[in-house]
Amino acid sequence: MDLQGALTVFGGMGLFLYGMFTMGDGLQEAAGDRMRKILAVLTSNPLLAVGVGAIVTAIIQASGATTVMVVSFVNAGLMTLEQAIGVIMGANIGTTITAQLVAFNLEQCALPAIGIGMVVKLLAKKKTTKGLASFLLGFGTLFLGISIMGDALGVLKDYPPFVDLILASSKNPVLGVVVGMLFTILIQSSSATTGLLVTLASKGLMPLDAALPMIFGANIGTTSTALFASVGTTLAARRTAMAHFLFNVGGTLMWTPLLRVFQSIAAASSADPARQIANAHTLFNVSMTLLALPLIKQFTALIKRLVKGDEKVVEHGAKYLDPRLASTPFSAVIQLRKEVLRMAKLCQENLTSAINQFMGRTRQRDPQFNQIETVLDEIEEAIQEYVSKVSQYRVTAEESRIMTAMINIAADLERIGDHATAIAEAAEYKADNSLPFSEEAMEELSHMTGKVLELMDMTLEALGPEGKAKAVAILPADDTFDSMERDLRETHIRRLNEGVCFPASGVLYLDLLTHLERIGDHGVNIAKAIIDMPE
């Protein structure tokens, strides 16, 4: 193959990948955010999880994307490891749809689909219609890429290195597995690998015995996406990525010694070599799912033993707001106090993490940072709903004042959590852009952030038993933080005028002062609410 032929294949592969991703993006756009909601909600049992994983992956045309989504859900505490494994099994089945489509030889539909898709996209006004137009464009581009690749790959039958590779893969399945794995890691798509194999088979260039090990390898290679995505996440998310890897490796280890049996089954499924390869891909993933699904609990236990660690679990939603106690306001108020204290501790955890990240004490957010931020929002909403329920019963004036105070305190804590998120985002922006901060500026920030963390400590104590004295001690912080923010702002503006500080760093510095001062305001608000509560 000459340089022009190689570039043609390269371009055809690019069109194939672009078309595949565009198809998935188009259908996701047409479906809105429903795919993510389906994954997060409809996974209550393993069999249902498999079905959801298969359907979602068939729609978005990428098992890697589904698995990355699953890793993010596990990382956020929205899905258990067992649920995630079920979805991953289904994703492996769903990803075989691409190879099945390629085996239909729909190249003649490519240009009409592109033309129709573009006309619809130009005329469409609704998001759903535009999404379907993108799907048509992606569909056409995918098969246009296949057509271009197929024409250029025809010369490979006389290309000695390619012929030697096919012969070697037929004789040495391990080599075929490695080739399929590396190629898939390179292009980050097992669908593209199997699609290429199907295209080669349709040109008479890829025998079934050489293609099968490469299919096995492609299934291993596609797990690299989730493995990369799990870096720096929670233990549960890392276990999810490892489950995907081990599941696909297990399938390869099981079927490689039985390669001749597997080949016979695939060959009997169709007389068309291209269809045989597509069916083999489907058979591999379906058979592994059927075998592993009854053993999903044991597989989950194995993953936990292999990827060891004690994971701190952040419970979603309210923990202490028992609906059964709503009819007993006295008990309900006690539970409200416990829930608010829990919220304050989570808030303190995120604020400490964000400040440490900005000050350079840690390189990145705590893996559970985003999860805690979500829980803070959930608790605030749950407290409002709980107070509404309790208020329907006979509530004393004192209990009513306490419940009102709890709502206000929860709102202030939620806002502190928002400021913590803003500080963490500022820390990431500072690191990503390598923004320099003078030693003087960092000393000033260290002093003010230290005061903020002290304020959070005092707030936690004020929310505890007999905390009014601590709450009274917090009140002077209002003037303290206002004065500190004003003085540091004037000092920093002077440095900017003197050219001591980098302008972009100066903007970030001033933003941080604002966040810290407002956290002080919220802390004082909480103290006032505690002081005003009846004993």
C-alpha cells in the first residue's frame, strides 16, 4: 500500500469514527437528558440493568461512553457497584450494534442520508428534530467512511506485511488479541475495530479465524476508557472500571482455548463472512453476560477483594428526618437538629477541601466533593419538605420558631457549600493556567482562610448542645471579615497598580476574598438564628 492509499484509509477511518460519534450525539440530543436518567434510575435489579445498558449503548453508539457515565454515577453515589456491573454487561451487548449495521452493506445509503440529514438540520427548529438530523448525518458519514476504507483496503490482499499479520493471527491467537487490544486503545472504540474487521471481511481480506482473536482484544481495549476515567475518583468508581476490565478479560480467557468451537458457532450463523464476524462479536458479549449474570453478587465480592480499601460512604438525602415522627413535633424537632448538624459537618468537609486545594496543600478535589455538594442540596430541600409536613400537626410557638430557624440555617449552609464549590473551581483554574501568586498574597489568604475554617469549627459547636455561648462568640466575626476583606482588597489593588501581581491572578484573588467574606456573613447568620431560638 502506497502513501496515498494509507492516507485514504486513515481518512475513511476518521469519517467512520466521526459518523459513529455524530449518530450517538444526535440521538442523545433528540432524547435530551433522558439517557442519563434512565441509567441512574432504571437499574433496580441486575437483569433490568443489563437491558438498560444495552439499550443506552445501542443508542449512543459507544460502550466506553456508557461505562464512563456509569463510573460518574457510582462516583456520585447514584448507583451501586452491583448495578454498575449489570449496566456494563449490557453495554458490551449494545456496542455490537455498530458491527451489525456495518455488515448490512448500506454504503449506497450514505450520500442520500447525508443529503437528507443536512436539509432537515437546516430547516429544523426543534431540538429533537435537529438531533434526528444529526443522527442521519452521522449514519451517512459512517457508511461513507466504510465505503472509502473498503475501496482503499482492496490492495491489502497483495501487501505482504498485512498478509503476514493475518496468517500470524490465525496461527497465534494471542497475537491477534494484542493487535485488537492495542488498535482499540489507540482509537478508543471497539465498535470501530469490529467495524473495520467486518469491512475487511466483506472485501475477502479478513478470515474468521484471524478476526476472532482481534474481537476478543477489542473487548479488552475498550475498557481503557473507563480505566482512564476512574483515575482520581472514589474507590467505588475505581472498582467499577476494574469490573469492566476483568469482565472482558475473563471472556477472552474463557473463549480463547475454545476458539475452534467459537469459530464453528460463528461460521454456522451465516454464510456471509462479514456477518459471521458481526455475529461473533455479539455472541461473545451475550454469552459472557448470560454466564456471569447469575454470579453477579460473587463477581461484585471478587472486585471488592481485588480493589481493597475502606470507602467513606456519603448517604444521599436526609438521614434523620423520619416521616413517622412528623406527627410528633417534639421528636421531629430533635431530628431536624441532627440533620442540620450533619449538613454542617458535610459543609465543613467540602470547605476545608476547597481551601486546601486553592492553597496548594492538595492537588485536586476530594473524590467525594461533588457528591457532598449534591447531598447538601438534597438535605436543604428535604428539611423544607419535612418542616412543611410537621407544621400540619399541632406545633407549639417554640417548636415553630426552632423549625423556622432550621430552615434558615440550612439555607445558609447550602450557600456556604456553593461558595466552597466556587473556591474549588477557582483552585482548578489557578492550577490549569499556572497563575502565579506573590508570597505576600498567599500569606494574606492563608490568614483569612484560617479564620474562615475557625468560624466553621465554632459554627459546628454552636449547633451542638448548649451552643448559644459559642453562637454569641461568632457575632463579632461580621465586622472582622468585613474589615479584613476591605483591607486586603485595598492592599492587593495597590500591588496591582505597582505591577507586583499578575492581573489574572489579581482577579482570582479578589474573587476569593469575596467568597470568604460572604462565608463569614453566612456563619454570622447561622449564629443569629441559634441565638434567637428558644431553649
